[in-house]
Amino acid sequence: SVGVAAAAPDAGPGPAWQSKCPWGAPSTTSISCSLADVMSEQLAKELQLEEENAAFPEVVAAAEGPFITGENIDTSSDLMLAQMLQMEFDREYDAQLRREEKKINGDSKVSISFENYRKVHPYDSDSSEDEVDWQDTRHDPYRADKPTTTPRRGFIGKGKDITTKHDEVVCGRKNTARMENFAPEFQVGDGIGMDLKLSNQVFNALKQHAYSEERRSARLHEKKEHSTAEKAVDPKTRLLLYKMVNSGMLETITGCISTGKESVVFHAYGGNSATEDKVIPPECAIKVFKTTLNEFKNRDKYIKDDYRFKDRFSKLNPRKIIRMWAEKEMHNLTRMQNAGIPCPQVVILKKHVLVMSFIGQDQVPAPKLKDVTLSSEDMKKAYYQILNMMQQLYRECNLVHADLSEYNMLWHDGKVWLIDVSQSVEPTHPHGLEFLFRDCRNVSQFFQKGGVAEALNERELFNAVSGLNITADNEVDFQAEIEALEKMNEDHVQNHGKKLSTFSSDGDPPIYDE
Ligand code: ADP
Ligand code: MN
């Protein structure tokens, strides 16, 4: 399809539909309320808030007051509001455009498109700025070319035209070229076409300065990062959260429960919108997967080899990969829910933001297993429950948690709840069994230290969970066998183009499920 501007009827300075304002002619009624009134109302609100805060300090202490609510939107959110309005406007504009397009085309066989007039809103997630291809980020097209080097022997040319690497002119030019390698934010000025020749002394002084500037700017940057971590989310995410409150899905977002390396988790009170034919839990946890590039890199190995995401991985840009983490957590939680494993219930997924039920009460999250002191009876109970859950996870959900430890298990309502499953993989993942073994080690060490005499050691636990029968009686051999099994599975994939549905440790033919 092509964007044919001239084909629009009444093509004047702007397309025809712009002159017909969808809201009709603006009425010129006088404003019923003065600016001063608005200001004083705002002041009154602020004063009341202050008073309330003084009267109920304990509510405020929990989290510095709700930071996103339906009613209490202060002026700092004006930008946000404007962006939301703009978005709404753009949506209506586009809808109108689509109607016009349809009207003009009718059922003609040749159609014209208004695509080029469509608004691309900068705050919408899929703006073109995002569409950096994932592959492209590995090769930086803007990196300066390597400066040409003098060969080992230290000179070029022949006879009396020999130039050595110590030649003052060559050296000076080379020094100038090397400035390209300074940090990009370091201003070296514009020397193009000036044939600048820097002496070694000047160059070294500049280099020293560039390095110390780089360190200083890194420090400043770190500070800035930190302060955004306190506000916890970037504007795009904030907007997403606003929309959730605005739509009535959430009542209030009260504050932050946890800021980890890969995610930030908020507490929220559920709203009463009964849309999506789902009941919203009274209290929700919102997990926002961080959209910074650095942290998720070390997670590559989990997702890259997960065949469920294999086809999509190579084509995606980093932002989309982060969304995939959220998606993975959602799918894995749903599987666990279906198997009856105690875990948060998924409410909704929007881009990289996952809303789930809150494990805990009255804004207080349930403690991690590492933070509670359980009676020896409860400890034993918890152990058997976990053993059971690990088996269910493996057999019924076809999953390995892959980050199971006392940090990702919460103690609530007299039982253990599993959380944090974005990295969970299927057992036939190329490293699935290694992940399972690590999980087993964490669990058995925790409970052996915690005085549960019945706790199996990591190798016994591994066999009990997986149903495999690895007989090695020491860790090294055991791990070697695990890796051999994984290798066998990979070879099978190579030869047959698909995975085994289960592992079998003896020489039996593999079991398929078709
Ligand atoms: P991370 O990848 O950052 O470890 P987690 O999913 O483990 O992310 O969440 C971090 C912390 O947030 C948890 O240790 C837990 O204290 C809290 N948390 C996460 N989800 C919930 C939930 N559904 N209910 C209550 N607390 C939660
Ligand atoms: Mn965690």
C-alpha cells in the first residue's frame, strides 16, 4: 500500500478531516472558576494531606504514602497526564483516519492508504526508536575504525622516502586520530580538515584528562541511576501503571516491596473493575521487569536455549526480550497454579509488567523462608511440602524452578509459596538438569542446616524429584552423569529435530509424547 496524499479529497493545506473537529465548534463560555480558586483548592488539599499525615504517621511510615492513586494526582504528574491525553487523542485521530480511509476506498479493487498520516506516538511502546534489531546491538556501526598501524618493522616506504613510526608528522596525526578513542562524551573539538598534529606530551595530558573525566561522569551517572531506582520506574512504566489505576483495575499502588537486580516489585490494592472476567485480588504484587540492558545479559543462557522461545529470540530487540521474561513468568505461574502449587495468581500481563496476587497481608509481604524462624515441626512440614512441590513442578508442570532457594520461597498461612519463576525452564532444556541439581543442593543444604534429620542429600533429592536413577555416590561423578544425559538429549534433538519429553537414565528407548 502507498500513502497517496493527493488522493484525499479537498486536499488543502491539511487533510479534510482535520477541519471537521470531532467535538464540534469550541464554545466560548466564560471560565467559571479563577486560577486563584484552583490554586487555593490545591493548597487546601495539600494542607489536609499534611494534617492527615501528622495524625496517622504509621500509615505513612509503611511507604511514603501511595505514590499512584486514582484521586490524589498532584501536579508533578501533569506531564504524565498530558501524555495520556495525547495518546488518547492520537488513538481517536487514527480511528477517524481509518474510517475516512474505508469510506474513500469503498469496495474498490485499488485502494489508497492513509498510513503515512497515522500518528506514531513517542510514548507508545512500539515507537520506531525501539526497533533496534537485537543483532545490531552487537556490532556498533558508529565505532571509529582502527587507526592504521605501522608494521612491526617500524617503518614504511622505500629508500629515502622511509618514514619511521617516530616521524613527528605521522606521530602527531596519529595522536589526533587516537582522540577518537576517548569516551564519546569527552569533547575533543572539531579538528576535521585542520590536519592537527598533537605532540606526544599534549596527547598524554589529554588522555589522562579524558580518563579522569570518564570516571567522574560514571560516578555522576551512577548517582542518577540510583535516584531513578528510588522512584523505581521509568516514565513509560509509570504510564502503564497509571493506566492500570485509571482503568479501575487497581485501586492504589502503595509502594515498593523490593528492588532487585532484574525487577522491582510493588504492592497495590486491587480495584473493582470486573473486566477481563477476572476477579481482582484485594491485594496485588506488581513485578516490573527492568528494562536496562546490562542486567538481563547474564540471563541469556536460560532463555536462549529454551526451545519455547528459540525462534523468537534471535529476531528480538532487548526491550522485547525483557517482555519475554515477564511472559515466561506468567506462563510458568499459570502452569503451577493449574497443578495446585501455592504460588501467586496471575492477574494481568502488560508488556514488561506482571500483576499477580500478593502473598502477605495488609501491605506486609510474607517473609522469605530465610527470614523466618520456624519451629522444628514447621520446618519438617515445610521440607516435605517443598519436596512435594518440586516433584509436582517437574512432573505435572514439566518445569525446573532454576532459582529455587530460601530466597524465593515465602512462608505464608502455614505453608511455603513459590515465587520468582521467570527463569524456570523445562527439564529438557540443555541445562535443565544442572539447574535442577543446583536447586536440590540449595534445598537440602538449607534443611540439613535447619536441623531436619529426614532431609535427603542433594543427590537423593535430585533422583526423588526427577525419577532418574543416577547412582554415582559423589558430586563430581553425579554431575558428569547429569551432563551426559543432557548431551544425549541434545544429540537426539540434532538427529530427530525434536526433544525427548522425558529423560530416561538407562538404555531404554526414550519415551515420546506425541
Ligand atoms: P527478583 O527476580 O527480583 O528476585 P522476585 O519475584 O523474587 O524477583 O521478587 C522479589 C521480592 O519481592 C521477593 O523476594 C518477595 O519478597 C517480593 N514478592 C515478589 N512477588 C511477591 C508476591 N506475589 N507477593 C508478595 N511478595 C512478593
Ligand atoms: Mn527472587
